[in-house]
Amino acid sequence: MTRQDDQPPPPTISDHGMIGDLRTAALVATDGSIDWFCPGRFDAPSVFARILDTDEGGSWDLRPVDGDVRAHQFYFPDSNILNTRFLTDEGMVEVHDFMPLLKSGDEDHRQRLVRRVQCVRGDIRLQMRLAARPDYARERPRLTEVEGGVLIESSSLRLGFSTTVEVHVDGDDVMADLHLSEGDRVLLVLEVLDAEDAFEPETGTDADELFDATNRFWQAWIGQSSYTGRWRETVNRSALTLKMLCHEPSGGIVASVTTSLPEEIGGGRNWDYRYVWIRDAGFSLYALLRLGFLEEAAAFIRWLSERLGQQDQDSTEELGPLRVLYDLDGNIPSHEEELDHLSGYAGSKPVRVGNAAAGQLQLDIYGDLIDSIYLYNKYGPGISYDAWKDLRRLVDWLLDHWDAKDAGMWESRDEPRQHTTSRLMEWVALERAVRVARQRGLPGDITKWSRVRDEIYANVMEECWDDDLQSFVQATGSDTVDAGLLLMPQVKFVAPQDPRFLSTLKVIEERLVTDTLVFRYDVEAVSDGVSGGEGTFSLCSFWYVEALTRVGRIAEARLALEKMMTYANHLGLFAEQIGLNGEQLGNFPQAFTHLALISAAHNLDRELG
């Protein structure tokens, strides 16, 4: 379906909401189109990818067809059920989109996209078009009309489409014209089927039961949150978003649900984030623990324990016993592939699946991981003895390799360097390991760990400090700064009022901060092996809020936090970055951004009293 010149432009990244079932997720645009959906699990091939190719990616469209249409989108209170309301001169209609969740750990879970359409006032005509394009639009489906719906099949996928209205097959698409009057309801359901599943179409009587059960699930979950501060609604929305990024069957937490949404329109910084990054998941665990969600923390620790247990199988002397990222099953992604047949978001190529960062050495991940275990030990029941033995092997490897050059926390694809933030988080790894051993009385060579920890501390203070600049720098021998340095007081490496940190903060403000938005580093001054520019990193902007809070600049921190919250989309969701004109860029929604928001709000609330 090629867009005509008189049609509105396609939705932007921020024009979307997310629904999910703790296994995968879908993005629903304000124009009523489901633009992204990977059936089965987060990292599966897409069946709808309009967000990456307006014409060929596939989508599930549902929108009024007469006159001017205005749309409003919101979540039902304390829920992840999305309401898209269309207002026209003829009347008003609502579309309730959700993926049913009946209970936690449901062994009989059925993966379904449910669209409940109801006319609120007047008479409205809508057009529905379901254009399934399996395997990132590399396959075309076979469509078979059956009583109550359509069976959609390809070599890699089976879907059952149920409907309470008449539909017809038009080539590769399923079409329907809906004419609704006040009080009318229509149910549309797309179910993911296994090869042996019989397709049993849903009936209209199922809709209210599914809606109510799913709404109760989300409201009961967020009701466990311990946060009662000034930004409760915003923090709760971030928590609900993080929960949707949790993969319940495995316990893994994905960094985002999308791939290849660009960091700059037309640029090449387009990556696949549908994996479990040790760094991102560790910070996510911190945020969930601060809000009292121990069940999610325990599930991730179980996932993590399995990774620690298989380290002998995956480890190499060069890359170490732990990898940067894993798939949901704990496997290391084998390759990174470019999908040349997709045009990319707003023409931004390439579209990538897989992520070559899995083959990088990033030494900071050991601190992220062991800090999360320390926090789980502090706020939860603590790790098992077997997991502790596996963790000690990580520590032993780090003792011998801490001074290696690596790709750093920003995954540079240029020559490895001795990154300051890697040293910082290595110090965290050893410092937290010592703490856990002492708190729990667990066995470990605390004397040796402490000695190497102190060597790393001295290295940062002497080799990563520039006397002329009066600042810590991005890497040994460099004269540039990095927003990751904002973490220094947060991880207890330096006191917030340490003159070295205060002067570093001043240089970061001069070089990387624009108003309250923060770049992760200066891409023009630093070679990172990738062409093109990028926006400000929202994660770093929230780190800046927290740094201001910790150094006592409370009024500035509060203003910076309030300003950052205005960059969220209409639903309170954040992508990875913010562009020059305030648009959201990068994969969406981004776990790192939402967890940093939670941390910044929590700490600022505590200081405000």
C-alpha cells in the first residue's frame, strides 16, 4: 500500500504505544496501525514491521475512513492496556489493544493480539487491513478463510485471525469494512499458533473476560510498588514499561523490543537491541529492587546463575567468561545481518538483525553484574552457594585481565582502548565482591581482591585524570570526556563533593550538556568506528539529574528532571535518544532510559524529603 501525496506522513517513533505479554511486544501507532510485532518472543522475526518499511514491512491497520480524524492515545489506569480513541465529525470510536495475561507463570498461556473496537457516539465507518509479512517481510502468507476468521500460514509461521465481523481476503491481505453505531462492539484477535495447534476462532463473549483479567493482572502488579513520591505516575509508567521488557519464561530482561531504529535520521547507527545486555539488565534489576519488585529480581538472578554456570563452555581467554549480551535462552548471537530489502525507518539504512557487539570485550559488565548481585543480596534473599562459586571464577579472571584494552560501555567499533568507565566498573566488581563475601561470610580471597581493587582505584586516579583539563577523561591518554563519568559518585567510587568529581562535572557540562540534555561523548572528537552523528542520550540526561542531586544542586536537579520528563511521548515512553528538534530517536522503548528515570526520581525525592 503505497502512500499517496495527500496522505499524512507515517507515524514517528514517538507516535507509538507498547503492549506486551511478557514474551514479546507490539507497537501500536496513534493512527491505529500495529507497526511492529515479533510473534512468539522478542527476538523472533517480525510479522509486522511497518516502522522499518512503510510500504513493505507489514502492519495491521484499523482507522476511520471518512472526513478529518483526530486521535488520542492513553493507557488504562495502572495498566498496559492501550486505548486509541478516534474522533471524527460523524462520531467517536475507541480501540482497546492488549495482549492477554491471565496469571503469572501461566503454563497454558496463549499469545494473542486483541483489538476490541467500540463505538462511543454517532456512526463511524472504519477500514481494517491486516497485512502479515512473516520473517521480516521475506515471506508472503497463505490465507485460508474459515468460519469466524482466517488462517494465516507461511513456511515459518502460523497465525489464526478471529473476527466478529465479515472479512475477505484480498491478495496477501485480510480486509474488512466496519460500520458501527453507538454501542456497537467488534472483536478482532490474532493468535500465534504452533504447528500442531487447531485454530478455534474467538467469539465476542470472550472480549470482556480477557480485558478484565488482563487489566487486573497489570493493576495488581504495579500495586506492589513501594514508590510513593512526587512523580508516582511517571515512575509507575516506567516500571510498567520495564515489566513488559521482562521475558517471563526465561527471566531475562531485554534492552528494547525493536531493532534498527536510527540514532540519527539517515545515519548508520542502527542496532538490534532485542537481547539481554548484562549491563542494561543489571541496572534494570537495581531499578526494580528499589521499587520492591523482588519476583522479577529473583527471576533475573536465576537467568544470570545459568549464564555463570555455563561460563566454561562460552569463555575464551580473549573475551573472558562473560559476554556482553545473550539471547533469551542464554546463547551468544552468532552473527549480525543486514536486511537490504527493508528501506529502514525514514529511509535510515541499514536494517540489522543480530548484534556483533556479542563478540566485543567490554570489561565494565563485570561491575554491572556483581553490583546487581550485591543489591540482590542486600534487598533480597541473596545468591546461592553454587552461584557464588561461579561468580568467584569471574572475579579470578578479572584479577588477571583488568588492565586490558576494550570496546567500553558504549561499544565502540574502533580500536580498543583503556576506558575509564571500564576501570570504574571493574573497581565496583571487586569492591562489591568483597562486601558480599564479608556480609555473608562467603569464601573468597578477600585480601587479593582488595589489593587489586586498590590497584584499579589508583590507576583511575593517576592514569585517567588530566591535570591540564582538571577532569577525568574518557580513556587513558585521551583529552575527551564521557558521560559515563557521571556514575562515579553513584557507584560510591568518589564522594559527591570530591574536588576531582566537581571539576569533572564542570567539564562535562561545558562539553556534553546542552540545556539539560546530555551527549554520551563528542562523536566528532572521538573515533568510534561508526559514521554519522547521534542525538543526546536520555540515559545520560537522567544520570546528570542524579549527579546534580548528589552534589547538592537540588533545585537544578529538579528542573532538569521535570524538563526531561517533557521529552517523553504522549504515553510517558522514552526511546534511547533525543534529536536536535526534540524528536525521539533510537530503539523504543528503551529499558536503560526508564530505569535511569526511576533511579533519578527516587534519589531526588529522598533529598527533597
